Amino acid sequence: MLGSLEQRIMNILWASKKPLKAGDVRLGLGQKHAYTTIMTELKRMTDKKILKRELVGKAYLYRPLKNKAGFAKTCLCTHYINLVDSYGPLAISQFVDTIKNNPEDLKLLQTYLNDAK
């Protein structure tokens, strides 16, 4: 799961058609954070294997290792497995209780369940 700043950084990188420098990411965030904060976050995300960085000239360029859908699928799968392993049927029933009041979500779940048969 990404932290708030990590999520905003990823949204900027996913929206970009090319790798970005830390300064570009900072601009995308509205310069609300110190340059060093952004550099630190980008390095941590690289260490976590979320981003790839490449030295071009004197600056690092950053890009996501996975597209948004691929990242979300991996992340959510891990969380769902952990929830079901820890809480069993309660995790599943709570999931259904959460979406049952939204007809579009419920219909989507029914479609997935029908396709799984």
C-alpha cells in the first residue's frame, strides 16, 4: 500500500509519457514539498522496486516499473490474501456488505462471479 505522498507521486509518473526528474515531480505536486523530500521519496520507492531510476547526465530520471492497473492488481491481491487468511469469512462478508448498497459495484461483482464459474 502506498502512503499519501507516494500515491500522488505515482499518479504524476503514471500520467507522464516519459520518465521524470525529481524537479518535474515536485512541480507536478505544486511545489508543496521540499526538493530533498521528493528526492528521498523517489529513492525509497526505487529501493522498494516500485520505480526504476536511470542516471542521464547529472540527473536521475524516474519511471514506474508497472502501469497503474498492474501495480494495483499486485498490491490488492496481496492485501486480499492477507485479509482472507487473517479473518476468513468475515473479510468476505464485510466486502460484500460494503459494496451491496452500490448497484453498479454489486452488478460488477455478480459479473465476475458468473465469469469465474
